[in-house]
Amino acid sequence: MSAYCAHGLLQRLTRGLALVAFMMGAPAFAQPPAAVAPAGGVYDLIVGTYTGPRSEGLYVYRFDTNSGEATQISVAKTVNPSYLVVSRDGRFVYAVNELVGGGVSAFGFDAVRGELTFLDQVSSEGADPCYLALSPDGKYLLAANYAVAADAGGSFVVLPIEADGRLGEAVLTVQHEGRGPVKGRQDGAHVHSTVFSPDGRFLFVQDLGTDGLYAYRYAPEGNRGPVGPVEWRRTGVEAGSGPRHLIFSTDGRHAYLTSELAGTVSVFRYRRGQLMQEQIEPLASPGFAGKVGAAALHLSPDGRFLYVSDRGDANDISIFAVDQATGRLKRVGRQSSLGHSPREFAIDPTGQWLIVGNQDSDSAYVFRRDPHTGLLGPDPQRLEVGSPADFKFVAP
């Protein structure tokens, strides 16, 4: 075990089992959006859920980009697959199992038949995993452990990916410690997302509980493990803001962050592993007095518009135009999610449709998207989905 401090926040890095040798035939990862739809304009759409009376796990739909219609094909039973990622070649799907004794499950995916086949499950080495990220070289899967209980403390874990898509036991666990000023939400560390920089050299970890944007160096050939500290370590954000999710602009020069507790989206300039804050935009309307809860954010495939969900009392999606020169945001619209708690949403790779899931309303809505204005059209199509939590499109 090794330990180091980052502005008062102790990080304990624990080496696990030795990395299984990564074979030359291992799949490549990342999922850049396609510019043109497949033949017939049909994608597979995989939906992650919180399981319960109306949900059994992961659902596969056929999504027609010509009409926006989604038809259910199959379901793979697994507990609380609230976040998932898909390999670039579409052959494998990885999903968290968001539980106190957290896990991560691997599935093979047959895109022709639209079916998932369970491969294996490993421990996330922490509680309540809520986010997954694939390393740029495809060797590792990273899982963020939110850890609802304050005494558990948030962490993230590095899992090796084997050539057949299965997962190995953890090779590294990074434990966060600390707290923030908001009682009941920041009584301990709560790691919410792990995001690689566009050049693949750095990893950014967003910790809602400690108001931390932590930077790590990704060094898969390093002798201390694939992830290590950098000298600047942490980007400062407003105390009590609760960083949640981070994404980078299409040109890699800017990054956008949702802060759940503050109900804001922030713009950062990105240079050589460092983030510098340049703009903060509230999601709520002026004078809004209800609860705020910034959640997911996604760029349109062309990078011209940013969409951000608020799962507080507003239950809506804010729409911002992105200045292509400066990265700054200008609000151009707002759309109700037509339900409660829009935890996640996705834009199809062609940019024609946006689907948002209302976790607490057992529903999802498919909106037609105007690529010129960024606005979402009226009369969306409704899907009945139990506690929808995440959406990923896969080309057949």
C-alpha cells in the first residue's frame, strides 16, 4: 500500500493482484459518435436500470433513427445496472451492480440478435458503484464507488480487461477521505465519476463529498500501478457544490462539469492535464425556489450544443449553445423531462434524437432534436421502462 496527501485529502493506493497479460487480440475501446447511421438507420439501444418490481436489469431495444421508435428485443437479468459502457467494437458491455457490496458485471453482446450473455462479475472493492470508464488503450475498466454511507468513503478501482472481454480482479484501489460543508450529503467522500483526458494521459476523478476534481497520471507501464498522482493534484471548486460528472469538448480544449448540490454547469479550459475554471451557469430559472440537482451532461455529436439534466424539482434539461472558439455557454432553451428525476439521457449518434429517462416515473421520452437550433421538438414518444438510469447506443 502507498499513501500520499492531496490538499488535506489522503489517497491510499492499494495494489491488488498482478495484471493478467493483455493479449494482442484484446478489443479496442472508446465510443466516438458515428457521423452516418448504419444501413436502415437502426441502432441497438441498451438501457440500464435500478431493478425492482418493474425492472429486471439491462434492456436491449432496436432504435430506428428514421422514426425515433424503440422496440424491445431482450433483457439480461442483473441487479441495479445503473451505469454501463460498451466496447468500441460492440462485442462487450460492462455494467455496475450498484449495491453496498458493489460489483461490476461483464456481458458479451450479439448485436445481430440483440442479446446480452453474462460473462462474469467481480467486486468493485467498494460500496455503491455508479460510474464506469474504459482506459484509452482498452486494458482497464475503472469503476467509481460512490459509497452512500459516510463511514465507507468513496473510492475508485482499476480492473483489468482480459482478451475474451471478462474482467480480472482489481489491480489498484484509490480510497478518498474527507468531507464537505453540506450536512447529510458531504459527510464523507463520494466518488461520482472517472474521466480520461482527450490525450489519454490523465484521469480526472470527481468527488461529490469532498468538492474535489482530482487529477491522476495514467501510466499503464508504471511500476506503481496504472494510475498515480500528479504534482498539482486538485482543481479547486466552490465549497458545497458537489462535483458529479465531467465531459470534454470535441476539440479537447475545454471541459464541462455538473455540480449536483449547487445545480450548476461549469466551463473549464484544459491544458496539459490541468483544468482552469472560466464560467459557471445555473440550471434553474431565475427566482426558482425549489430543490436543485444537476445530473448528466452530453454534447451533441457536432459539439455545437450542450445538454444538462436537473433531477431536482425542476425535472428538466437545459440547452446551451457552445461557442466553438471559447467553449463558453449560452442558454438557448429548456425542456421538461415530462417526469421525475431525469438521472441520465443520451443523444443518438446521428444527432436527430434525444432520449431521457425519468428514474422515479418509470418512463423514458424520445424527443426529436433540431440540429440547427439545438431545441427539442414537441410530442415525444414515450417508453415504459422501470427506473431507467442509463442509455447507450450501439451500431450493429
